[in-house]
Amino acid sequence: MSKQSILVLDFGGQYNQLIARRVRECNVYCEVKPYTMSLEDIKAFDPMGIIFTGGPNSVYDEKSPQVDPAIFELGVPVLGICYGCQLIAHNLGGRVTAATDDSAREYGKTETYYNTDCRLFKGLPKQGVSWMSHGDYMEKVPEGFDLVAHSDACPNVAICDEKRGFYGVQFHPEVNHTEHGTDMIRNFLYEVCGAKGEWTMGDYCKTAIAQIREKVGSGKVLLALSGGVDSSVAAALLAEAVGSQLTCVFVDHGLMRKNEGDEVEAAFSKWDLNFVRVDAEARFLEKLAGVVEPESKRKIIGEEFIRVFEEEAKKIGRVDFLVQGTIYPDVIESGAGDAAVIKSHHNVGGLPDYVDFKEIIEPLRMLFKDEVRQLGRELGLPEYLVMRQPFPGPGLAIRIIGDITKEKADILRDADAIYREEIANAGLDKSINQYFAVLTNTRSVGVMGDGRTYDYTLALRAVTTSDFMTADWARIPYDVLDRVSVRIVNEVPNINRICYDITSKPPATIEWE
Ligand code: XMP
């Protein structure tokens, strides 16, 4: 491992991959490893700096995750974030206690005051908002440490021992709500650890290709291709790594958008790779018939995908590896580690218990959407493909609320196509990151011509976001919404009412199911 690497030790916090992502944004290589990594392995990794993440525990609990105190003797700088900060204090002679009164417990945006003589805050404003989320606080700062930030409620918000290169912050510099948070991480990397900032997505690409080649050897690989950004980038990466050992299987489950199956086939049959399209509409619709509960739909689809891939693998013969374009938000929302299940993404939480492949390879598993796009560009994918809006693996199944029928899928396909066409006509397709129609299970009374109608209500969804972990609803101009509404109720039978979804994520999610 090069001396230009950062080791992120994971103590179970919510934002751990976000820390890694910030480090990559600063052009520094890093890896996230569990806090149980042995001292020997840490030495072998030879990091230029270590970051301790946050975590849900209290350092003074006997069972809480700890580090080997010898880690502080390695001569390697350490940045502790939240729980990580308390761990530094606890290990080096400070005292951490539970905040008994509300004033020392801090959650959310907090005005914070920094000592900019400290290298961590060098060149930054002396005051700004930071994102706090802690119930414990440092009652006593360890010997040799200086206090370098405070808030109105808490005197001990950040500590440092410049000589040894140890820094601890109670807040989360990795989240966007902390003003200049990335600059603080950059200061740790560049001012404290001496990073040169030479790492790029091109390096990620080279490393990933080398790792895939090593793992796959001369084996055969089947890739689950949906035609979306993630699986297309994964396909380009695998094609580069193992060429003709790869077969891309596109399963048309009958829940794709209008004409999408043909478009995917047309695009990928031009690529220099083995491409197979499987028409599986009948079997998917049969399995989904009468199923209403969103998690059940997701699990059925996840399982059926795997069964189709297994069958295709048998036809090819001796396929050991299945590749999926899983990305980090899919992993976290499916409930990684101790995190709660938000929804089982078809390729993670929706996987069946038994999968008949030697191994599943997920080369994008630690990347965020915008990083995947960057990687796609690195691999030479065209901009229209890299910038495609995401389309979830379960497809329209999770955009048809209630039970799914072919008739409903056709209604939704037609309405969604009009919506997308009008958004593109209005030139909004670049600025809105995801937009689609949802067929609600509600029917309402309308009047058309001189007659009464009793038809479906369609919801329109559009969001702006960079990482799809949080999102804001898009402010589409009224005249565009009006055009969409008029066209859909006129052109698509069985829809007589259109609503626009004005909730952000959180508290809603982007998809309705
Ligand atoms: P939510 O609805 O969780 O969606 O806010 C976040 C992003 O993930 C997409 N999504 C999925 N993608 N398989 C996927 O490949 C899935 O099961 C899945 N569920 C949601 C969603 O479209 C949005 O971009």
C-alpha cells in the first residue's frame, strides 16, 4: 500500500462512506476498514493518516468498540470524528461522560467557533455552522491537547495535539451541513498528513481493473445489465478487465419504461461484448400477481432476477461470477451493518438467501452516484449514457402502487413517456436529476366531455440531488406541469387526475415504494 493512503476505521456511524468520499474528493486514496483491524494489518497498510469515524456507542461502555492504544504510538496522525474524537480523549487521559442536561447534548446545525491557528482550521472562517449529533461529551480534555473549537452550549468541540498530529472534532465535517467541512478534512490530509493529492478516478479505475483480473483469472463472468448508469459503467469496467470472458445479460421483466427494452438492446448490441436479452415479462408478472406490499415486491423481483441469471449462466456453462452494478446508496438503504432497512434494493437486500454463483462481484459498491458517473467518463462512456437518470432495478413495479398488472404497467408507461418528453422539451432534463410518474392506487371521479369518469390518479415526481441520499423536490414551472397534465389526461386512457409530489427526501424517499 502506498504511503499516500488514508485509513478510515469504521466504528459504525451513519456517515462513514461519506468520509471516504470526501477524502477521495480531495484526491487522496483511502480505504474504510472495520475498527477490529489488527495493529499488524494497520502497520502493513502503512497509512499516512488515520480517521476514526463516528459510531452509535459510548466509549465508556465496556462493550463499546475500542482501538489498540498502541495505534497512538505509530507516529501516524489521527483525526477522530464524534465517537472517534471521544475515543482519542478516552484513550489518552481525558474523560468522556454522558450529557445529563440537554445543553451539553447537541443535535443538528450548531454555530461553532474555531481557533484558526490550529492546522485543522487553517485558512477557514473563525465561525460557522457545524453538524452535531452526540449525546456524550468530553468533560476533561487529555493532557497535551488544546481546545480549538467551542459552541455556545459546549466548550469542548474540538481538540488537537499538533505535535503528535492528533485531532478530534465532536461534529461531522463530512456532511454538507457543516460549513467548510471538506476544507477541514483537506487540511488534515494536506497540512497534517502531507498528502500530495495525486489520486484520481483514473487510479480507481486502474486498481479496480487489476483487482477484477486477479479475482476472475480465466473464469467466466455474467453481468446483470439493466442499461442504467450503474450497470453500464460496471459493464464497461468488466469489459476492459476481462473482455470476452464477460457476458452481459439484460433481463426484460416487462416493467421497463416505454420502448426501453429495445433501446437497451440497440445500444448494447453495438458494443464489443457478449450481450443477451431475456424476455421474462410473463414469469415476473406471474410472480408479482396480487402482491401489494413494497418489500415483498422487491424481494420477489430480487429473487427472480437471480433465478434468470442462474439459468442463463447454465446455458453459457461454468460461470463462476455474477457482477452487479450495486452502488453505495443501494447498500446503505438496504440496511448495511446496524443501519435501518429503508427499502431492500433489488440487488442487495432483495437477494435470495441462496445464490448459485461462486461469488458476486460489485466493483461500484463503495461509490456514490456522481463518482460512478465520473468513472464512466474515465472509461470513455458517452455523456448521454453517463448522465442518464437512474432507473431502479425493480422498475415500474415500485411505481405502481398496489397490485401490478400489465394493463397498469402500460398506462404508466404511456404517461411516464409523455412526462419525460415534456421535461426534455422544456430543457429541464439536465437540471432535474430524476423524474418519473407513479400510478397511485387511488381512483377518483372526473368529468370528460359530458360524462363521468372514475379513473386513476397519477403522481408526478421530480427531484434535484447530487448523491440520491437526500433530495429536494424540483420546482418545475407551472406551465410545464400544465402541459404535462393536459397531455396525459387527453392522451392516456384511464387517468383523469394528476398530482405533483412536493416532498423532499427525507422525510419521503425518491421512489414511492
Ligand atoms: P429512494 O427511493 O430510496 O431512491 O430515495 C434512491 C435512488 O435509488 C434508486 N433505487 C433503486 N435502484 N434498485 C436500484 O438499482 C433498487 O431496488 C432501487 N430502489 C431505489 C431510486 O430510483 C433513486 O435513484
